[in-house]
Amino acid sequence: MILPSNDYFLANGDPLAHSLSTLFSGADTSISFEIGLPGSFRDAGTEVNDFNTSAGNGLFPGLPGGQTGPNQGADENGVITSVTDSFANFQNRPTDFDTDFANLNFNNQTLYPNGIARVTITVESVPESSTTVGLMAIAGLFVFGSLRRRNNDFS
């Protein structure tokens, strides 16, 4: 979800753009890619875009308070659409929004030429289950022994 909206999200439009198969096969130990490239922002169409009911307003000084509970925005009953001008269609825009929050234009190629973030997925070894079970058994015996000793002290 892209804040301060109540239903913006990221989608690259290609479910096969980033394959994890090389991680599973062992050919690679990590993959990296950028998210939030200009043109990848979508509006889910679930709630009317209104700064008075935007979900993340409390994170941005100068914006109205936003929602105080779940699902307080008016239903839009829309469909998913591309976001071309990040917050132009929002109701109740603060007067100085365009100057105070100019850096929130995620579709601006100059501000975000490589997207808003880089994601790296890395393969890490997981401890063997026998080691984990053994450690849990030792911890359980310790707790059991402590409880038993406490009961004997009160007898």
C-alpha cells in the first residue's frame, strides 16, 4: 500500500518478471530488483480518494487526521486503474500540498529514476530441525525442573 492513500499499491504488470526458480535450483544465491518504478502505481478502486479518510495521514504532518478505524472511507466500487498524477484526484487536498509534498509524486522519473526501493531476496541456510527440537527439549526440561523445584519448596 502506498501511503497516504487508502488503496494505492504497486504492480509491475508482469507476474513473470522476477523468477525465484534460480534461487530454488541453487544457480543464484540472491536476486535484486527495483520496485515502484514510474508507471507501476495502481489505484485499487475500493475507496474514494479523500485526504480526510486516507489511511496514512498521521505519518505526514500537515495532512488531515485520516481514518481512526478500519474502512471509514466511502466505497468507490471502482476497478483497478493506473495512477498517472499521484494525488491529483484526491478530495480535500491541503492548500499547499503540491509544494509541501512534491516528493510524493512517485511517477516522477527525475525524482525516482530507479523506483522507490530496491528489493533483494537472499537464500539463507535454515538450522536443521533436529537441532531445533533438541534445544526446545533442553529448554522444556529446564522449565519443568524449575517448576518442580518450586513445588517442592512450598511442600
